[in-house]
Amino acid sequence: MNRHNYTITPEGWLLEFLQTQKSGLTGHMDKAGPPFNETFWGAKKPPVYKGTFWWPFEQTAYHIDGMTRTAVLLKDKELLSKAENIIYSVIDNPDTDGYLGPKELKTIVDSNTRWAHVVFFRACLALYEYNHDEKILSAMTKHYLGSICDYSLIRNVFNVEIMLELHRRNKEKKLLDIAVNAYEQGYNNEITKTLDKVSSKANIHGVTYNEYAKLGALLYRETGEKKYLRDSIRAYEKMKKKYLLPGGCNSSSEYMDNNRYDEVYELCDISDMTWSLHYLAEITDEISYSDMIETCIFNAGIGSVTEDFRALQYFSCANQLIFNEKSSHCRFDMGGKAMTYAPMPFTACCPGNMNRFMPNYIMSLWSNEDDVLTARMYGPSRWEGDIRGNFVSVEEKTTYPFDLSAEFSVRTQIPFTLRLRIPSWCTNIRIDGAEYSVKKGFAVIKINQSTTISVSMDADILQKENHGGVYFTRGPLVYTLGMKGKRETFGDPDFPVYRIEPDRKWNYAVSKNAEPTYAKGTDTVWSTDKNLPSVTVQAREVKNWKFRTKKKLKYVNWKYESAEKTGSWVLTPKLPRMDRCELGEENVSVKLVPYGAAKVRMTVLPKIK
């Protein structure tokens, strides 16, 4: 993300989503409770926190980053002023050696001491891309050059990202030297868990995996050393093969484990995985990374937050039917509340991180390198910027991903090249209004004058297998047997906690030789109350497939040790053995809706053999 000579403005449903986000938790983060109801970054004397000293700085920095980007995209003066006040209160008050931030993160040293700076400095860079205030870059550079720290340790090594982002802008060689040294030393310990051969088990926290995985690509961009890029490519090959779940996010029941339909992902990973993939998409120019981003955002991301952006899940899953204080089927918090929708369902990292994924997506829709304008992903938006000293504007009118077509209105006085990504799921693309060639997954269009270009893409309904079950996709959307559910709320009436259970039948098995059919929708709001695109399949009711009831649970505790507890729990069931199933006599038509719109859902269904 170099210094932008352009702006991206969200329109259509993307604009509405950000407006909802602002009126929800992004603009009222104090409603989630501690640590968001106190000031940490920028405070002369931050509140005393009884737990891990760096923890509240990490969580609140997530929110500051998402809030800054939301404010910039909405051009919201009130929200932007709030973000600027926090950021400049840090930038304008360095220590004598240039160190920025709370004294606690400087004087108390452990392997994660400086991790929170990475999150906060992303917000600083976002503000810099908006206002181009060189003071921001200068202060951050002095921070790294003046304040001594071992950046090779565990999460401290993630500072390599910020050092390399600064180096890209100011070419300060000492920053590059520190970054290379930190990465090389880190590679000899924790990074090896991420970047070893594809066939091995990752055995690492999901967020940590994604944060490590991007560093090699960033080093390659600054050094040209291909060995670094191979590290990042291998890491995501491993993810796709072993850990990518049906909703598009990597598994992370804290640690990454498998790709089963009942494995969960942590909301933090939605932001961190797609953030890292944005880098890889631009650095490698490979369309597969953009495909992964879209799938994750439209399905796992939006499916993890309520329609009003006022509640979220810490852990989310492709198959999830019941939500209360004792309903989590995740092995890490089994029988707990981490899968409920609430402003603070578990611990505070996810409430902070939820504010990042959509602004990051919108800011990465377009890239401009060497006067080649690329639509890496799709969404209603307007790109305006400078190409060879001339103003160029491209407005994209689309309801994507609800429909797979778009119209691009180009306004220019000079010729330039426009590239449009052709997703891997696209079976045919039609472009009217311009001649084009296809190169490395992109439609390449030579623009000579102002024009309007129409694009339409075809996609098949795909039936995909997952550990004994099947699910359906079309384009970037995953379709699920989903519903709004019967909802009970308690707590703050404006930012409530939810108890939810199914409000219609969910226990179906897909019939033999099912031939799914597709129907277009008319709405672009992520809600099952609306008329959204859908897939209909033939299925039969599984009469003896019911919720799991448990009196004893085996789970993993905070020390990642096996533990047991007794009580009374009702959990989302696993897929049944079809040879033991009692089936309804007749086929019925079952309507599947977009995963992101359905909070109660059975995505992976058993199949009649």
C-alpha cells in the first residue's frame, strides 16, 4: 500500500454497510465495555490494567485502525477528528530517543511487547495515505531507529511489516537492515512453524500464522530476494490445502487444526487473513489471492456480525444452529459463550478487529502501478486519481456479489491501461464497449478516451465435498440452509446480547443426483428478510437428526491443555451417519441463501448415497 495518488469512494451497498458500521460498534465502541470504554493510546497516564500489560493497547488499536479507515472512506469529519486526536497525541509526543506510545510497552520487555505498535501504526499509515502528513512517517521512522528492541521475538517480529512499509516510502536503508535481521532471526524459531513444507502441520495460533505468512512477500518487494516470497506462497498453499473452511476463512479454534465443517474460525482471522492476502495479491499479481479475499469477506466476515453491526461472534462456523451462554461447540470454549452474537462475546480482540475487515476490503478494490489501473476485486465504488499528471475517474456500478455484472464509466483525457480480474470461478466473461485481451487472469483493456464498459461473468453452481458432507457455491458466494432464527435479546437494548435458535427445519440431507437451480434476487442487503439470490436443491428430511445434548464435555483450556467439565449443554450436531438415518418419504425443495446473510445456518449437509 504505497502512498496513494488516488482515492476510492464506496457506493451502493458498500457505502450502506460502512454507514451501518459507523452507527454500530465502530462509532460506539465503548458499548462493548473494557478496554474500549477507557483511553489507552495517547493517554498521558493510561489506566492500570491487571492482566497482560500490552493487551488493552492491542485491542484498542484494532478499533482505532478500523475507525480511521471507515472515517476516511465515509469522509466523516466527526469520526476522522476522533481518530486524528488519538493518532497525533502519540505522534506529537515521542520520547527523547524517538519512541512512540505508552511507556509500559517500552520499559517492560517480553516477546510480545511491541506487537501492539504494529496494529496502531497501521492506523497511522492509513491517516498518512489520506492527509500525506510527512510528520507521521518521520515520527514512525525515528521510533524504529532510535528505540532499541529485539524485533525477532514471537509477535514482535510483525513490526517488520511497518518497517518495510516505511522503507517503501522513504528508502531508509537502516529500516530495511533491521527488518531483514529480525525476519532472519525469527525464521530460526517461531516463523519456522508457519513456513515449513506444505505437508506438515502448522500447529500455531491462527492470527499469528497470517501475520507471519505475509512478511516474506513484503521482504521480497523491498529486496527482490525470491526466497522470501517462496515463504509466503508456501504458507498460503498450506492454508488452502489443510485449513481453509467452507466460509472462506482459515480454521482457528485459537490454534489452526483442520478444515472440517464443524471447525470454527476466529473473527480476528477474517481481518488478518484478508489483510495479509491484500499484500500478496498486489505483490504477486495472482488472482487466486483476490478470490480468497472475496470469499472470506462475503461469507465468513459478514456472517460473523449482526445485520446492524452491533454484535459479533468471537468464534463462527459453517454449521451453527444455537447461540446462548452454553452453546459453543468449539473445542477451545466448548459449552461456553464464545459463539454467541454480542458486543463482547468472549475476549476483546474480535470486537476491535471486526471494524477492520470491510474498510480494508474497500481500500484494496483498486490498485494503480506504473499507470496500469487494476480492479483486483469488485464492488460499487469510484476510483479517482492521477495518471501521468492527469485526472482520471472510473465509476463502477454494480451489485456484486449479489449479481456478477458491472458497468465501468471511465472519464479520461489520456490513454491508459485498465485491467479487470477474471475470477477463477468465472466460466465465461463478456465485455462490451471495448476490445480486450486476457493475460494472467486479467482482462486487459487499452483505454484511449472516456467510455463506458459493461462486464458480465458466468458461474456454475458448484457442489463441494467436506468431510462426509456437501455444500454449494456460485461465484464468490457460499449458499447455506440459513435463517434469521428466533431471537431473544438481553442487556443494553441498543447493543444487545442475543440468544438465538432455529425458527424452521434445518435437518435435511441432499438427495441423490441433486441438480441445484439458481434464482436471482432483487435486494443488496445482507439479511434473510430480503430477496437475495438463492440456490434450490432437492432434499429429504432426516427425522432422527437432532441437537447434541451433553452432560460431560472434553475441551481445550487457556493453556491449550485437555480438560473436562460436567453440566448440561445443547450443541449444534455433527453430520449424521446416513446408514442410521430415518428419512422422509418424499423429496422437498430446500432454498439455500447467501452464507453472509444467515446467522443461523447449516452449510455443509449430509448427502444421500
